[in-house]
Amino acid sequence: MLPSLFFTLTVLIALALFYHIVPSIKVTLALVFWSALQCILAYSGHYSSPEIFPPRLIVLGVAPSMLILVIALLIKRSRQQLLQAELRQLTLFSSIRVPIEISLYFLYRMALVPKEMTFEGNNLDIVSGLTALALYFTAFHSTPLKKWLLLLWNLVCLALLVNIVATAVMAFPSPLQRIAFEQPNVAVTMVPYVLLPTLLVPLVLFTHIVAIIQLLRLKKG
């Protein structure tokens, strides 16, 4: 009960942080609706089908969220709005990775994810969360703003995100599974943890992409 409450609070904090990046009630309601839909699908057991290829979680959960983010960047009006988001807020959003990593550790102790997905294994993503807080309180108070440092940080954090996502996919019980057969990644098929790959990871990825685009434009300018 405590781990699920902790993770639910993490989701709510993530939504609040993202609202500061995109201050739109419509966007926030859309994210809430999407989260509810994913929880319904997980609760119904729709994602617990290890023999199906491609996995339903990817087809109905991860892929649509990624597609929506790509469309948001392609549409001129939304792209212009996103590229006006504050770099400081985009950086702060990665601090959500600290409670996410704590949640993953709880889930590992409950035998719902493998050790490889925690900071005791191959997952160094907690470093992104801790350094995000450090940058939030230091980098944006320097004059001039160290754009190269923020760009490098975003690229490194993006690589760490890709690493844990790849590990999670390889540990997920499906035809794609390659590791952690004794203790696979089953938590993401359950409520509320299904929101990790279908909501939190896409939002973190999105903030990095937007920040990198902004920083590259600033460097050219």
C-alpha cells in the first residue's frame, strides 16, 4: 500500500511540474484522462499477456504517448508554445526521477522489478534527478547562462533514460525479454505503476527534447 501511495504522489507531483512547463488546463486534463485510461487497461489485465507480440503495453500505452509528443512538436502552434517553455522548469522536471528511482527500489524489494532496474543495478537515472535539482538552484543564477553545460547535461540524462528504458524492455515478460527471467519487470502491468512507461517516461523524454532544441537554437543565436 505504501509504495503505491508513494508512486501515486510522484505522478501527481509530475503533473504539477509539467503544468508549470505547459500551463494549460486542457493539456493537464488530457494527461489525467490518459492516465485513467492506462490504469483501466492495466486493472483489467489487458497488459498481462506475455505471449503477445508486439506487447500490448507498447502498442496501446507507450507508442501512442510517444506519437502524441511527436505530433505536438510537428504542429507549428504547439511547437512555438513548447519552445517558449522556461529552461529552468524543463530542468526541474527531471527531479521527479528521484522519487521514481525510490519507487523502483521498493518494487525490486517486492519482487516486481529486477535489480537491474534499480540504482543497485544498471540504473543510474537517479543521478539525473539529483543533478537536476543542483542545476535548478545554481546554473540559472550564473551570468551568462552556461548553455553548453545544460546541453551536455540534457544529452547525458537522455542517454541514462534510454539505458533504463532498454533495460526495462529487455526485462519485460514478452517475446522481447532477454534478462531477469527469475524476477521480470511485471510492475508496469499493474496500477498505478503502468503510468511509469506510459506517462512519466514520455514526459521526461519530452522535456529533454524540448530543452535540447531550445539550447541548440540559443547557441546558433
